Amino acid sequence: MNIARQFFKLPESERLKTYSDDPTKTTRLSTSFNVNSEKISSWRDFLRLHCYPLEDYMHEWPCNPPSFRRDVAEYCTSIRGLVLRVLEAISESLGLERDYIDKKIGKHGQHMAMNYYPPCPQPELTYGLPGHTDPNLITILLQDEVPGLQVLRDGKWIAVNPVPNTFIINIGDQMQVLSNDRYKSVLHRAVVNSEKERISIPTFYCPSQDTVIGPPRRDG
């Protein structure tokens, strides 16, 4: 969180060294959701980083703040350990071997975002992020103390207020497919407010791009 705050407080000229509107770039600063396709922009800046395997991507990351690469690499490694433990538990809950999902998703993919939502003078006119589900397998979300995350439940948007020293674990589309709908992908959005900035840091864990995802096959 401290590194993210430091990064977004850097002078614009420094931050723009990593700016790109090309969504295929594995390290990029951008804004909104996809500036090339949107008619209405969202109230968000973000730094997107691919982070597994670390040695393939760390050299692309910002060097400023000075401890950015070291601290973010440590965080990414710790989050990956947490994800693998959660995937083992989900595998067992589905009546499968502990390492079933680990093996099913191939070489694995991991990327993250540092989301910055500045105060918005007219928050009722926009979103930080519009309603969506995550297309990946599972998302581990770290929030600061400012509310903003909402999930859709029974046709109503419900606030998921921050709890100190906790993560939100969000099921993605790939997990819904892999679990044959026993785990549901969650429709969620981010709202902004007029008084406080907000930072959230989601880590997205994904199958390899060449992996075919489907429900487990049962003999008989």
C-alpha cells in the first residue's frame, strides 16, 4: 500500500514513463478500463504488472520509488503462496485431489494492478470501475480503509467494506467453469467518493493461455 501511494504521488512526468494504452503490454500505466474502446471513462488510474515468473517481468517494472521492485516482488511471491493454498482447499472441497487445480491450469499466470481512485467532484456521474466479473481463475484483493467495492446480491448492490489486515478472495469466470458452477463468479464494481482517494491492489491468478478449462470428468 505504501509503495502504491508513493508511486501515484510521483510527478506526472515520472509516472508517464510506464504509460501505454496498449492492453497487451505486460507492464503499463493507464487510466479508466480500456481507453481505446470506451465511450465513457471510469474514474481510475492503474498500474498493471505481470509477475509470474518474476524473472520474466521484473526488469519492466518501475524503478521509482527505489524499493518498488524489491517490495512488490516479495508481495507477489507471498500472494502466490496464499493462492496455491486456497486452490488446494477448493480442490478438496470439490472432492478432487489437492493438486488437481494446480495441475489443471498448466504453467500458471499471475498479474496484478495498483488501482488509484482520486476524489471525484461528482461521484454520482461515474464509477471507479463498472459492474463486471473477473475473467481469470481467482482474485486476491487488498483494500485500503476507504470503502468502494460493491457486489451484486439478489439484484442489489451491497458494499463490501474494508476490514483491516484482511484480503477479499473473489471467484473468477475460469473457476466457475472449472467447478461446474459450484463456485460462482462474482459481479462487482467500484464506486468513488468526493472526499477521499482510494487504493486497491488486486492480484489476478490465471491458467496458462494454452490451457483448456472445463469441469472435471467423472468415470461412469
